[in-house]
Amino acid sequence: MANTIPCMKLNTGHSMPALGLGTWNYRLPGIYDAVKTAIDVGYRHIDTAWVYESEADVGKAVKEKISEGVVSREDVFITTKLGNYFHDPDEVAVGLRESLDDLKTSYVDLYLMHWPVSLKKAARGVLADDTDYIDTWRAMEKLVDAGKARAIGISNFNMAQVERLLQTDGLKYKPANLQIEMNPYITNTELMQFCLEQGISVTSYSPLTKGVADYQGEGTFNILEDDVVTKVARQHSRTPAQVVLRWTLQRGCAVMVKSCSESRIRENFQICDFSLTNEEMAAITNLNINQRLVKRDNMKSFPWYPF
Ligand SMILES: NC(=O)c1ccc[n+]([C@@H]2O[C@H](COP(=O)([O-])OP(=O)(O)OC[C@H]3O[C@@H](n4cnc5c(N)ncnc54)[C@H](OP(=O)(O)O)[C@@H]3O)[C@@H](O)[C@H]2O)c1
């Protein structure tokens, strides 16, 4: 079986590669090299965000691969996200401008509202702001019309918030994508099915429960050490990470996975030359314990907090 990464058709008509390289952590060293390696390996989707402070490294790496003739700008699907400080409708275009400048590109393929929550900067930490995400969405629609975002979408929205967006009269565009935490310990099945039925593609983030090398917090579980996953991995002579990434694709979702290690970037790409049986899919899905790692507790009391 050839290892061809599928593309998902967005409701805008654009194609989105279903596997992407994640670039989260603040000022993470190694992102520039990781993006260049990923493009050489064959990744054609890079996920970043204003808040990650990785956009400049992503932009530099993509530009270099374009000047080397490895890819053209059209070949690379770039997703970035509106910072929570730019929700005021007058600020939305400013937020994207900052991202485009750092990414060194005139447009992004997908622009996500990172959270439904709007924030104001404060001397210490952040303050709540009550800007309604519907008003922010209207301003994001203008970015599509201006040609600066090919598609727009949402992230970290709950079901009621997605439904409210879809039911609001007078909006021009439906979200093309919802990006949410999804792995076998938080399957988000109901929300996923609802979005897919509505023609909204779904993307998993933190697919490896942040992996072995990252902070997971006390009392949280690492999916890469799960007995069911490791058994399936042995049966297919694959790694637990490959099994979990494959599970996500077979659910009909896209998946963004972060790695700064060349060998793991290669490993995570090799997920389309095998498939899981229906029984294996069901056994992995049954591991759900609704373990959420990305909670942003500092926003818990704020308007529109989703969880
Ligand atoms: N929309 C949102 O609010 C949101 C929130 C979180 C994340 N995201 C996006 O989703 C991306 C992925 O999520 P994430 O970074 O939170 O977590 P993740 O991809 O689940 O895990 C990343 C961690 O796993 C390790 N890893 C990667 N491949 C591995 C493998 N094959 N075997 C063992 N360990 C492996 C990485 O270490 P090495 O680098 O050493 O390989 C890294 O520490 C982010 O980078 C970001 O782009 C979006």
C-alpha cells in the first residue's frame, strides 16, 4: 500500500491535507528545522497560531523550501489562528496582518478563531472581555472576501457554540473546519459527528496526548503507553503513535501532530500504508475517558469559556 496522505475537501472547495505538522509551544526551539524536515519528508500542511510565536520560524522555513524549489506556496497548506486579544471586530484584520507578516505570505489557507473567548491584556495575566464570537466571526468573513484567508474556521468551540454560529442569521460563511483536542482518551465523538454531518471538517490536536516528551500534568494518562494501543501496534508492527494517528484519519478527521525530531517526523508520516480493522477502531474508541489536557483554566470564569 502506498503511503499517500489523503486530502479532505473543505466546504469552500479547497483541499486540506489530512496530516499536518504541529508547531505549538511558545518560542519552541527547533521549529524552523522541523518544518524544513517535514516538507522534505512530504508534509504539506503546517499548523501554527499567533500565540505560539512560531509563525516567523514557519514562514522562514516554508520560504526557504520554496526558494530551493522543493515546493511552491500553493503546495503548502498553512493553518494559523486568531489570537484571543484580537476578537474586537476592528482588531481581527490586525491579528491576521501580524500573522501574515511573520509567515511571509499574502494569505493563509485556513484561519481559525483559536478560542471563542476574547481577552484583554492586563499588567498581570489577562482580563476577560465580552466580545461575542459571532461579531468576531463576521470580521473574519471579511478576510476571506479580501483574499487573505482562503477558508475560516473555529477551534475549542463546544457543541452549543457551534450550533449557535450555524443558526445565526445573516452570516456569509459556514466554518470550514473545527480544530479540537481529540485522541482515544478524549474522542469528542458527538461533536465530531455533528460537525461532519454539517459539512464542517474536523481536525484533531494533541493527538498523542502530548507524547512522552511533554508535560502532561499530574494524574493524566499517556496514550502511547496504553495497553490496547500498544497491542494493536505490535500486531501491525507499527508504533503506538502511528496507530493513534491512523485511528484519527480513519475516523474521517485531519490530524496535527508536533515533533521536532527527524525520526519521529518520519514515523508520524508513515500512517497511510496500513489500516486498522473495524474491531481495532472500536476497541481504541472505547478507551475514551474524556481526559482533557488543554483547559486554559485561567479563562474558566470568562464569557464564552467552552468547557
Ligand atoms: N487549537 C488549539 O487550541 C491547539 C491546542 C494544542 C495543540 N494544537 C496544535 O496541535 C499540535 C499537536 O498537539 P500537541 O503539540 O499539543 O501534542 P501532540 O502532537 O499530541 O504531542 C507532541 C509531543 O509528542 C512527542 N512526539 C511526537 N511524535 C512522537 C512519536 N512518534 N512518539 C513519541 N512521542 C512523540 C513530541 O516530542 P518530540 O518533538 O521530541 O518528538 C511532543 O513532545 C500542536 O503542535 C498545535 O499545532 C492546537
